[in-house]
Amino acid sequence: MEKTFINPSYKHFLHGGDYNPDQWQDYPEVLKEDMRLMQLANCNSMSVGIFACSW
């Protein structure tokens, strides 16, 4: 079976999830740790600011 890609120029698996940093604006150490953990988990795609309108 031949592989087909949505975007032939990006032949990688997207790994990530929703991330809502709005709740941590007063805690930069939490934001820094979140970034470290996302890198450790090899995340390459995040949905950011989903609920930012409430902030």
C-alpha cells in the first residue's frame, strides 16, 4: 500500500495536543517546565490559545 500525505513536504507524525498557557501567566516557572516536558515528549504540534478570549 502506498502512503499518501496531506502535505507531501511534511512526512512526519504530528504529536501534541491542546495547550492553554493563559492560566499560568503569573507563573513563568510553570510555563518553562511545560515547554521542557513537551520537548521531552517530542511534541511537534500544539493547539494554543483555544480559550484565550476569556483571558
